Amino acid sequence: MCCRLIRRRRKKRRIRRQLKNRDFRSVVLFEDETDLLLFPPLRSTWSLRGQDAPVPITGANAKRVVFGTLNIHTGSRLFLEQKHQRGENFQTFLELVHSHYRGWHVAMVLDEDSSHTANASQALAEWLGIDLLWLPKRSPHLNPMDHLWRHGKEIVLANYQYHSIEDQVESFFLYLYGLPPKEALRKAGVLSGNFWLNV
């Protein structure tokens, strides 16, 4: 446990150093993915005493993977729906990020999922001029996108099944894109005085 904490601290220091002296044409993005399932996440809710709250579900449990980034300075977000979380899906998202931030130097902070660490993914990122900065292993709490996903699912998806997975993805995107930039940063934990990049 002690060695794991030391390695985590070292990685956090390394990321801070790498991000410290970036020029004005640089952007810092946190990247993550989340699964959207047609069957809704069940959360505590109100119901009559002694009765269960009904949550109707029907059909097969369709699934989509949403790739997303958060610019921790401006609060802007970028999302992409995919059917899988494979190397080629992440590479499609890298190309979208590059197109969106054309002319900017992009530093992307993310975990070491196999779709990210695949040789083809790393080669494409290098060719596009995107620096991939690896978070410590098993540290989702360090990624603001993880907090944003959780908030969006709580508000948009909990206890309600949409007619289709497409409707669900659209509602999820509309809510997350509709957040004002400062509110998105707040809900992601970036504006906290304890945000790890600032301490």
C-alpha cells in the first residue's frame, strides 16, 4: 500500500510539472469514457410508505459508450458516442479532439485503459500532436470527467428508462452540453480548493 501511494504521488507530481510551463496556445483536457445502458441506474426515490417505487423497464439492455473531454480552464466539453470502447473507437475520438482544437497544443490527461495505451492509439496521438499524460492506476477520483459523468447520470438517467438508447444518449448530451462552463467545472470538482492539480 505504501509503495502504491508513493507511485501515485510521483505520477501526480510528474503531471503537474508537465503542465506547469505550457504556452498560451495549449489546452489541458481530462478524458474519460462511460457506459450508458438502456436499463436505468436505480437510485433512492420517494414512494408511499410500505410500497416500492415502480421503475418500468422493457426490451433488451442496449448499450453505448460515450467518450468525453473537459477543458479544465474554459469548461468546454466534447463528447462522442460509440458502440464499443476499443482502440479504434478511442482513435476516432482523438481525431475529433484534434479537429476541434486545430492549431492548439493539446495535453490530454487520462487513465491507462487498453484502448488508450494501444500502440496504434499512442502513435496516432503523437502524429496529431496530442500529449497523453497517464493518471495513476485505479484513481478515478483524480479525473474530473468521472465526477461529471456521475452527476449527469444522477440527473438525467436515474430511475427512468428511455424509449431507445438513442433517446437516452441525446438527453445525456443535451444536459451535459447545456451546463454553463463554470457550472460544469464546479460539478466536475475543478473549482474546489482541493483539486489535486492546484494543491
